[in-house]
Amino acid sequence: MKHEGTSRARRWGVAVAALAVGFAMASPAGAHTHHHQPPGPKVQDVPGLGGLAGPFGLDTGPGGRIYVSTQGAPPDESTGFPGAPGSIIEWKFGTATTLATFPGQGPSDIVFKGFHKGGKADLLYVVGKEDDSPTEINELGRLSNGQLQTLVDLGQYEADANPDQHQSYGPISSIPDECLAQVPEALRPMLAPYDGIVDSNAYSVEYDPWTRAVLATDAGGNSVLLVGRDGVKHSWVLPPVPQTVTQEGIDAINAESPPDQQLPGCLAGLQWNGEPVPTSVVMGPDRMLYVSSLPGFPEAPGSGAIYRINPWTGEITKWVDGLTSAVDVTFDRWGNAYVAELFGGNGGGAVKKVSTRWTWGGLKPTSVKTLASDADGLLQPSRVAVSDHGAIYATANLFGEGKVVRIRG
């Protein structure tokens, strides 16, 4: 389970682990020689959890259950694809069952809360949608006894409170006039400093069974939210992310822009405060909040991070840095953290493990290693979850035929 063990995210539109089993064979002399089978592949598909349209949410439950939420996909006349609705799926004993479907876009994330007396799962979810109106679809909801219900309108909270309105983003120093003159006029407003705007994209949800706290991230509003029964009770905003605009980054933007909207190379070297885009939040074993984050424009590689929030004092510190497109973080029961990097590895995706040790100040990261990446066939992991027994799962192929995989730890 998550509690154990995309400014902006919106701009960006793991493998049954085989155990190495030692077996003994009697030698002619009667001695026993142990032969070890080589470990299985790092990444293996979970049977029955393939062919998913936009698998964004993932959690585990008791008895080996896996819960997945999909955002769905619209019809595609060019390929004859009829479209797929957003959904919530439960997998157990090798069989996947759809618990609910959504008329429009499905959930960005899901978390297991418990069971009802009849045995049906009690789940929380968030639905976030990029739109000019932040209040259209940005909500925290619940699947209870098979029924979907809206609990809190997170978009309305962003519209009313705009938690990052006093935080400034954009160029740290002014752009020389001779360089600014080379920027297409239509793009110049984008290169001016600005304060946090009203924008909402409900992206993740977390439930802590010990405190019964419900947490969410708004990747459009750049906020981490503590949610109560009658609305948002508190919010935290991560600090701006200092970055350097690189020629590589300029080239990447220009490759996707029309000829009349090309950025000049003189912008390389510009210091920029990017928007801190929170993509997931989890209550750690030390009762601190851990938040995965994207760095916002210019999305410099290695500028992603995991932040640690003290919920009592509000202190925010960078816990792990050097990450690329960190879109999810979770813990196992031993206090190790796992991070999904959507475009990590060689650019196709990765899941990393952060080993930790306990200190008087809480968990301290001691090492970071890649468990699986695109080199192992893991592509576009959007979420990672760890079961009570330590099995590591991830959603994969977010932009294609999605699936859930298990990763050998």
C-alpha cells in the first residue's frame, strides 16, 4: 500500500519478480552441489492488467490485490480505435474486474482505504483535467459500495486560495535587450517574471490509515493539500526550482515549435526559477510528508526532486535531488523509498530505489539506485506501489497500450 510500502505536469499531455531458486542435486559421490537458476527478467507483465488506456493511478491492497485507475482515451478514426472510458480496476487472484467507469476523463490517481462490510473496496481517487476553468473537473472523490461520489472540489479551492500567488517564477535576472530583440514578439510575455496563477490539475491522492489523513497534490496549482470532510484544511507550496536554460533545452523547444516561434540561442545560460510541480505525496514511516516534484520550465534534466515536509512546523527541505521527471514516490515497510521517473533512464523511463537509515531527524537517504529502466523494457512508468510483502509494481506504457508490471527488487 502507498502508506507503507504535470509550470507543469499537465504539459507533458513493473514484473512478476522471479526468485533465484537454489536446488540440490546428489552427486555421484553422494555430496550435494547447489545450482542456482539465474534471476528472471527485471520487469514482467502482471497477467490480466494489460491493454489499459492511460493507467495513471496504482495502489495495492490486502491479499495481493492491485488497484488501477485509468484516464481512458478518446476515439481515433484514423485507426478505428473506438475509445475507452476512464475506469477503476481491481485485480486479485489473477483476475481483473472493473469496479467503476467514468463518463469523461478517469482518475489521475487512486488509493486503497479499506473494505466495506460486504467486502467491496473503499477507494479514494482524484480526477484532474487541464482546462481554462480550474473548477470544471478537479475533484477528490470516493468509490464507496460501488458508487462514485464527489467529496471535495479541489479546483474551486485553487480558484479561491491560489496558494502560490505570492511566489515568483521566471527569469531570475533581466534578459539583455539585444537578446530579447531576437525573441518573437508573441513569446516575449512568457519570458517575463510572474507570480503563481490560478490553475488546477488534481494529480495524486494519499490516505494514511494511522491518522486517517487524506492528502492530495495539485500539479497545476503547485500545492500539496491536506483535505478534510468539508474541504481543504491546509496547503503547502514547494520552493521555486532554480535552473539554467541550456542550448539543448532551447533546441528541444524549437523542435516542437513553428518556424515563427523559435527561441534564440542567446537565452542559453539564463537563470530561471521554475515552478515546483508536485506529482505525488506520501506519509513516510517517520510521519513526514514526502513529495515527488517536476521542476517546471525549462525542465532541465536532473532538476526533479523529492521534498520532505514537516507537517507540524511547515519546514520544507529537499530530500533527494538529481531526478528526471519524478512523478511518484512511495515507501516499503522497511523505510525504503521508490520513485517513478516518467522519462528517466535513457529517456524512456525508470523506477529507482532510495535506501534510507533512521536518524534522530527522521529518515536519511543513503543511496539511490535504478531498479529497472527503458533498458530493461520499462517504458513511461507513471506510478509505483509496494505491497505489504514487498512486491514492487508500476504502471507502464502510459502513452501507449498501458499495463501494470512487477519489478524485481
